[in-house]
Amino acid sequence: MNTFLEKGKAFSSKLGLWWPLVLVPIWQEILFRYLPYTFFYLPYGWFWEIGIGANIIFAAIHWYLGKWFILWAFFWGMVAWWVMGEFGLLGAILLHSLINVADFRFGIRKYLQKLP
């Protein structure tokens, strides 16, 4: 698994800030917000239940950043889910980008990884 992560870091580092500030927010919001919203919530309802399920998976893909970051990702994923419902996909993408900017600016990821 470490080889997979190393290859991913090598690829994403070539893209510079485009990767975390533009590309990741777009594909993750499509995958974890737009698709569940469109294919599960709209036809069946259960807004918060679908959001919780999608965001458990979203948070779990961040396992390599530690347990506190998983909680951080779940919380902000739920906020992005609400934004998706209120403002649409573009709003969720912009929020995700802003969260990533805050992470880079204030070192949130590094701080959370230091917690016990």
C-alpha cells in the first residue's frame, strides 16, 4: 500500500497546487456529493442518511492522514453535503477548495496528525 501512496504523491506533486486546490475538489465532490445526491437522495429521499453514508466513505479514504483527520474530513464532508443540497455542485467544490487552502495556510493536517 505504501508503494501506491508513493506513486500517488509522485503524480500529484507534478501537478503542483492544481491537484489539491482544483482537481481533488472537483473529482471528490462529484464522487462523494453529486453522484449520491443525484442517484440516491433525489429518487429516494433521506437527505441526511445518504449524506452520512457517502461521508463515511469520503472520510475513510483519508485514513492515511490519521484518525483526527478522518473526523475532520467527515465533519467538513457533511458541511459540503449540506452545501451541495443548498447551492449545488459548484458550491461544494468551492467549499472543498477553501478548506484545502485553509489546510495549506494554517497547517491543519499537520496539527491533526500530531494529536494523540
